[in-house]
Amino acid sequence: MNGLDEFGLIERLVQRVPSSGRTVVTGVGDDAAVLAVDPGEQVLVSTDAMVDGVHFLTRTMGFADVGYKAAASTISDIAAMGGEARHLVVALAVPEAARLADLEALYDGIALACRDHEVSVVGGDVIRTGGPMVVTCTVIGAVPAGQAVLRSGARPGDVVFVTGWVGGSGAGLALLLDGTPVAGDVAAELVACHRRPRAQLLAGAILREAGATSLDDISDGLANELNEISRASGVRLRIQATRVPVAPAVRDFARRRGEDPLRYAWYGGEDYQLVGTAPPFAFARALARCESSGVKLTQIGRVDAGDGVIAEYEDGRLEVVEPRGFNHFAPREANEP
Ligand SMILES: Nc1ncnc2c1ncn2[C@@H]1O[C@H](COP(=O)(O)OP(=O)(O)O)[C@@H](O)[C@H]1O
Ligand SMILES: Cc1ncc(C[n+]2csc(CCOP(=O)(O)OP(=O)(O)O)c2C)c(N)n1
Ligand SMILES: [Mg+2]
């Protein structure tokens, strides 16, 4: 580590990231951070690990991308509760072969994600490992007391919606792994979706305020997340497949590979868009606010009594959407979109 010991390394890395904020009483440097909460709030906490060889390869991501995505994908869990993200704690397991410049690039990626999402780093841990690099981010956020949007509130009659475009990250990964020839701008867009996802904090807050009844972020694929909501809420979700906003670049990419573009939306994962439900009047309110804020929001279906997720295709075909998608403990071939 260029002659730096553990404490020198921590100092060097922390210098690169935003570390103060309105609610930071004591940040990096003591046994624990001291954080203020406003009256009438509840605290949100979530953690996610990113592992070399599982979540990224040197072939698919640079170190700055790894840092950015580790932070943004963790922050996304706060968006999925309708909350405000505030602080990040970063635990870093550093393999023997890592160079200081790699860790600095990783931290520059974390710093950029912190700025984009208005979050500060208030602590962490650095350890050496004989195994692969592991970056674990823990995010701390807040939500008005009693207003966090759970997965369990969907009710028959609600609208099912998704934010933004989906499928880009899975297609970007397929492109990085197999190198399908596509136009330069299409390739750049798909790769950016995979490497630099953004947490949908504004959309989450708008949807909470408008009265969404459930929310989840797309880490493992739309098929998995819809099934999570169906299971937690005890309802059936009926999805109109043609309404799923598969990104135009994904359609282009899939066409060249002779694939169904929808597979990247159902099973690709890591889009970090939000999927959820709301009563029709609440959805209309959210849609108006999203339009005036430049947030894309699309109705993709309806909630019925029953269970499971059903997709309706243009030709009238109905299909059960199985909760298949990324699963760490499934056989390797089951994790391909
Ligand atoms: N090792 C663990 N110990 C305790 N809770 C866990 C553990 N791993 C996951 N969880 C919890 O299980 C739930 C589902 O986890 P996960 O599928 O990873 O959620 P998500 O896809 O939203 O990140 C979350 O509430 C998470 O905090
Ligand atoms: C090299 C490589 N192979 C496969 C993937 C795909 N992938 C890895 S983890 C994952 C799902 C999201 O990660 P997870 O740890 O399950 O996040 P969580 O659901 O806990 O938020 C996906 C789609 C990838 N990003 N990179
Ligand atoms: Mg998780």
C-alpha cells in the first residue's frame, strides 16, 4: 500500500469522500458515528455486499464503477422505502494484490455516488483478505414516522407501476461478457446502465407522498421483485407485457442476438428502478408529480385477488411469471437472463 499502514490508508481514502452533513454530529474517527434524527422521523438501515467474481469482474467494471455501484445499489434500498438517504458506512476487504491506486479509484466512485445522492460517509472498516475484494456498504436514511412504503401493502384494484426504463443493466452485462456488435451509442448506454445505476430517491419520495401501497427496487429482476410484492401482500399481480418499459437500446441489442428483449427486464436485474403499487387516484397524483419532476413512471398492470404474477401478452396468451432471477444460491446456469 505504498508504505501506508491501516490508519494511513483510511485517512487517504476518507479524504476523497464527502464526510460531513447537517445530521452528522461525529463522523469518521471515533468508535461509532453520532447522527442526529429529526423529530417525527423513523430511521431506515440497509446493507449490501459486492464481491469480486460475483457482482463484478475486472472485465465488466473498473474500480470507480465498483465504488459507484456499491454505494448507489445500497442507497436504492432507501428509495424503495420512500425515504431520504443520508449516510453511508463502508467496509472494505482488500486482497493482497490490490494497489493503492485501485482503492483510490474505488473511493472516487463512492465519492461521486455520495454527491449524486446527497449522502456522506460516516464510518467504515478496512481489512486485508486472502480472498477476493468485498465492498460492503450500509446506508442510513430517514422517513416520516409511519410512512415507510413496505412490500406488503398492495391491494386488489391497485395499479402496478415501474419507474424509468428496465433491462439495461442485464443487457449491458451480456454485452460486456459476449461483445455483441451493436452501434456505439447503444453499447455506451447499456454499459452505463450496468456500471452506474442511480438510486431512484426522488421517485420513491413522490410515490410515498402520493400514497403508494407497496414499493421494491429491482436488484434481482422484475420477475423476482413482482413476486416479492405478490407474496408479501397476498395478492395477484396481472402484468401487461407490452407495457413494460424495456429500454430502446435493449430492444436493439436483443434484436441483434435474436432474443426476446423482455427477458432482460424479467430476469436481468440490477436496474435499480422502483416497482410498486398504488390505488388509481394515488397513481394519477404520482404520475402528475413525476411528469413535472422529469421522472418516468409507467403503469404496467393491475392488482387482483389471488396469488402469483401473471403476464398477458399481445396475442392474449397468459403466462405465470416465476420468481426466477438472480439468486446467490441457485445453480449457475439459472442466473442467466
Ligand atoms: N445475513 C442476514 N442476516 C439478517 N438479515 C438478512 C441477512 N441477509 C438478508 N437479510 C434480510 O433479508 C431481507 C431480504 O434480503 P435481500 O433479498 O437481500 O433484500 P434486497 O433484495 O432488498 O436487498 C432484507 O430485509 C435483509 O435485510
Ligand atoms: C460478473 C457478473 N455476473 C453476474 C452479475 C449479475 N448479478 C450479480 S448479483 C445480482 C443481483 C443483485 O445482487 P444482490 O447481492 O442479490 O443484491 P440484493 O438483492 O441483495 O440487493 C446480479 C443480477 C454481475 N453483476 N456480474
Ligand atoms: Mg440484499
